[in-house]
Amino acid sequence: GEAKNLPTYPGPNKMRDCYCTVNLDQEEVFRTKIVEKSLCPFYGEDFYCEIPRTFRHLSFYIFDRDVFRRDSIIGKVAIQKEDLQKYHNRDTWFQLQHVDADSEVQGKVHLELRLSEVITDTGVVCHKLATRVLECQGLPIVNGQCDPYATVTLAGPSRQTKVKKKTNNPHFDEVFYFEVTRPSSYNKKSHFDIEDVDEVDKMEIRVDLWNASNLKFGDEFLGELRLPLKFLRQSSSYEAWYFLQPRDNGNKSLKPDDLGSLRLNVVYTEDHVFSSDYYSPLRDVLLKSADVEPVSASAAHILGEVCREKQEAAIPLVRLFLHYGRIVPFISAIASAEVKRTQDPNTIFRGNSLTSKCIDETMKLAGMHYLQVTLKPIIDEICQVHKPCEIDPVKLKDGENLENNRENLRQYVDRIFTVITKSGVSCPTVMCDIFFSLRESAAKRFQGDLDVRYTAVSSFIFLRFFAPAILSPNLFQLTPHHPDPQTSRTLTLISKTIQTLGSLSKSKSANFKESYMATFYDYFNEQKYADAVKNFLDLISSSGRRDHKSIEQPILLKEGFMIKRAQGRKRFGMKNFKKRWFRLTNHEFTYQKSKGDHPLCSIPIENILAVERLEEESFKMKNMFQVIQPERRVLYIQANNCVEAKDWIDILTKVSQCNKKRLTVYHPSAYLNGHWLCCKATADNTPGCTPCTGGLPANIQLDIDGDRETERIYSLFNLYMPKLEKMQEACGSKSVYDGPEEEEYSTFIIDDPKETYKTLRLIIEGVGTLEQEHAQYKRDKFKKTKYGSQEHPIGDKSFQTYIRQQSEISAHSI
């Protein structure tokens, strides 16, 4: 959202140029725009990502841009993973905290400790401790690399492992021996003397991780671990994984300076998804929804009835039906039922019903590329050129001319209107099929109103698709950030005019509360605009009418800088790493030196045979993936962070999903020094040693997982179980009495109590079975899980909470 009351800059003007970053632990995955000259910057930016790895903290850093030196950090907000639910989906102000190198910690370490008694030649006993540092995982990358080493200390001089170059998952496997007690007089019990026991109990072993730096400031602290020796008294040998901890600063609490605060709204969901067969009963009931008569008795419609927000139900339903190719019959069925309930043709599809939310969601998923190709070029121009377009006389700036501004705005509206009304052939088939069914059911219901066939479609394509995308282009991925205030105002004026042009209402000037908008609209009060809208609506709502290939122009899907390894076209010569601008369209994947240059290399989409991650051991570099081409030619690429790597892999997999020669096996590591690092085969044309990841279904949306969407629907039904039971009661009372509805039941639409009751019974059974499966899985996992294992290192707070909950549950069940 925004930051407030940041500390003033020590210079004369006191203002700062700030941006905010979003980090998983210490890895930056998103950066906002820079807000200049402000101590209360407003960002208002949305960032959505699938989290591709485990993490301990979600962190937000505020930076002050410095043109000459490195940008300076003002403060941070770090939310532990297990606390994210506390702030779920509500605006919260967080105090900014100091950023201290000693408290910025991530990663884990694997240790083995062994305490043994040694009897010397003279017959006296001393105690020795062997500390074996095996490996670490997930250390932070500092300035693009990590050269870690560990120091081990036991109340004396420290011992140090070797530095492991360029890896944040180092394998050390080094052992250090310490003498814990001086030899004492030998006694038959062969135990410590009482004094010695106290001494040993007070001792602790300390392991510090460092990044070897060649800078003059010295090595960087990466985290530490302190273990008292007293826990070794129960067993002489101990081996476990530990989370690294911040440095213990001797309990000196820093005086909390007021660094200002940051407003955030974090929505974090975690789905625990079983394999497909678990979901069959519930999924089958849902997918039959389009065929149930009446549709209000179907499982999908019931979900819309019990959810607090229709949007909650629409998102997983649309994704599930899209995945299984059932979206058109489902939306046709619920739209037809809604039209039958509508009394006035002027209010058709105007409410926030399940139908309108499902169509919105379908357009958002299926129409994203359509929006990109139609609106992006002109939106980019509006954002870059900054022509003044203010037509409210009260808001005019000094030196601006009202007539010039009107003309600028008129030209923009004209151009956007033209690209929209000429884009009918590019409208995705699934959207056209839905518009066809809306048009048919509206025309059938209101036979006397000839315009209703148009308004039924325009209320979606103009009012809920194009107009919102013009108004907030960042929410539809047309721009990376919120536009600046002047551009935002221009887009608002364009959006209002386009919305009115598309609405085909009779007295258009009356639509505007503001007189200056009504005056401006007179420019467009010509029949040619209404005719263009009708022709466009006719084209997108007529069924089966075109060949995609003949009209398809390249659509830009993704672009950005990444680092690639030279492909070694020359037999000799350096295969080094270079930064390049990558560009993916639905026709080809190219890279060039910088944006706008001539491509240095172009790979046609049909030549992409697989896209897979590359193991870090290959080049000691994180976030790498490989694009495999014919004749085993491989392009190795490094993305900037884990989220971006996943995005590129997903989208490249999606566009090449239907290629005829796709590989079924690949090499997860590179071919270096005459062999494949993964399987040690020496011939560079050896077939792969690992099955390719199946990638994603060849579908509209990049990452629809049918099982995951069914799991989300199960979670919603489970959450609203009391309402489902209420609905069952309502069906019972209606079918028995068939009299006036009781007040508490009147919120549900129940057209056929018997059918609805049958569906409800199937839903409640399916949800109950899945609930038992989840509970059983948790119990089994709890029994098998070892605290201190690689998955649950010691120091894992979420696991400690989980153990506490499980022990309470088991005590309760006993």
C-alpha cells in the first residue's frame, strides 16, 4: 500500500526517493516503482506469485535510491511464515524495524556431535568432543554469489572449515576435535567428577557461518548456532539439522528509533493436495453441474449460494471447468437461469451474481493475451508520452489549454475505440461461445426488446473487461506498475467514455454526472460509433466463424533480462555467461543484447523439445533452467530469482506443450568436461537419464491444476458446512410444508427442494470423506516426522506449533 513518516534525509531538501522490495527470506522477488521526493510514498501495487520453495520469512524492505552509491536501506518488515494467517487479507500497518546484518539470517546446517571418554596411557580419563560439520542448505546469496565457510568454537580458539566457492548449499564434511575436560584422576565409575559435570554443563559449542569476502570490510556473517553440551549427557552421539539463528548480541536491545511504518495486505493460502483419485466423488458431482435440472440444484450453484462472497466460489469453479473443458455449458446454464429470474431487460447481468463473477473470471483467464495484443501498445504510449488530457476546467493546470486537452483526449478515445471494435477476430473462442449463449437466452426472454441481444454482451465485454483494463492496466498485466497520477486521470477519462460508447444506452449524455464529460461526449454522438459497436458485438457473439492460424499475429508473452551461457557454436572458444534481453512470443523465443536490438538468436516454438530446471551443481549457480532443442542443443539460462525462474519455465512449457517431438527424458545436469554430471555418461548425445516433468495441461491458463482447484472447493464447502446443513433443513421444510419460507432460509435459491437435497447429501458425504483423509494423513505424517530432520530442522517454529496442536488433539481423543 504505502509507507508513512519515513525519517527525513540529512540533506537540505529532507525528501527521499524510495522503493519497496518483496523478499522470500533474503531473496528479492519483486520491486515497486520509485516514488520521488516523499516521506509518505504511496505504491498501491499488487504482486501475486506461486511460492516455488520453502521459506521462513516474508520480508519487505524500504530502500532510498542513491544515484552515486549503493541504495541505502531505511528499514524492513519481516513476517514469520507461521504468522501470515494472523494478517490474512486485511490492511495492516507495520512498524519498520532496523536492518541489522547480524539479524538477517536464512538457511540450515547439518551437524553431528560425539562426546567420548578417552583413557590415557597413564590411566586417567579425559573427555573429547568431535564436531562434524556435514553441509548447509539455502544460505543467502550476497551480491550475486556465496563463498561460505564455517567456524566451530568451544570456549577457546575457533577451528575453521575450508571455504566452498560459489555455492549456497556447501558440503563440508569436516571434523574438529575438542578436549572438553582436563584428565582427572581415574575412578571406577569412569564418569566426570562433580566439579567437571558442572563445568561441562555450562559449556556450549558454537558454529558460525561466514561468506568469504574479498572486500576490505571483512567477511559477512550468515548465521550462527549455539548448542549447550548438557544435552549430550543423555546420548554420546547426536546428529541433526538446525535452522541458523541471528547473532546473539548479548541481549542488548536496540533503542527502537521511529523509522516510520508500512501498510500491507498479505493474502497467503497453502493447499495440501492429494493425488487425483481422492477427489473423484466430489469432482464428479461438480462437473455434472451443467446437466442438473434445475441448475440451482447443482453442486457448483450451491457453492455460490453458501459462500460469503460470490468471487470466492467463482475463482476455483471457473478454473476447474476450464481445465476439464466444461466452462461453456456451465456458464450457459447458470446465465440462462439468471435471465429467467430477471424482470427488467435494463438490469440484465448488472448484479454481482455467480454468473457475472464466473464470466469475469473466465475473461480474465482466457482473455489476457487478447487484452495484451489489443490494448498494450496504445496504453504503453499513453504512459510514456504524458500528453495533458484534463478536461475539467476546475482541475486545469497553469499554462494548459482546454481545447488542446480535449483534442488530445478525443484522439486517444478514437484510437482505443477503433482497436477494440476492429479486434473481433482475435477474441478467444471460449469467450465468443459464452457471448453467443448470453445473446440467445436474453433474446429469447425479452423478445420485444431488440437491443437486449447487444446489451447482454456489451455489459461484459465493455463494462467488465475493456473499461476496467484501461482504468487499472497494472491489474491486467498491461503495465508493470500503477500509472502516475496524471496518466491515471487520463486513463479514467478514456475508460468512462469507452464504457458509455459500449453501453448503447439511449440518452448517453445523461449517463454523466459531470457537465464537462457530457459536453466532451458530444464528439461521439454519431451513428457510426453505435454501428461499429453493434458490428463488433455481432462478430464476437456469433458461433463458429474463423480459422485462428490465418489471423494470428505474434503476441508478446514475456520479456526481460536474464543471463545465458554461450551455446558454443564454435568448436573452440570460451563458453562464458552473458546478460541478454529475452523475448517470448507465441511464435518464437529470442534474445538480443538489449531491448529493441536485432535478435542474436531465434528459436521457433516448435523447436522447443523440453524446458526443465538445471541442478545447481552444474555451474554453481542458482535459479537456472535449460531450453532443449533438436540434436540435443541446450540453452542454459539463469533467471534473477526463484519466482521468475518458475514463471519462465511455466510459460515456455505452456507454449511448447503441443510440439510433436517433445522429449520424455532429459539430463538434469549439464554436459561438462567430457561427461554428463548427472549420470556420468560420456557421449554428449546420450538420451536423458530422468523423466521430463509433465509440465502443464495444454490449456488456456498456464497453471490450472484440477486437483488443486477441487481441494480449494472442498476447503470452501468445509468452511461453510453450517450453511450447507441449514440449506438441507430449508429443503426439508419446503418439500414438507411448501408454505411461506421461514426467514432464516429465505437467503437461499431453492427451485427444486428434492433435487437440491440429493446434491447436498452427495456434497456433505464427499467433504466428510476428504476431511477424514486429511486428518489421517496428518496423523501418519506426525508419527513419521522427526524433529531435527532435513524437512523439520531444530528451530522450526511452525513445526513446534504443529506438535503442540497434535498432542492436544491426541490427548483430547484419548
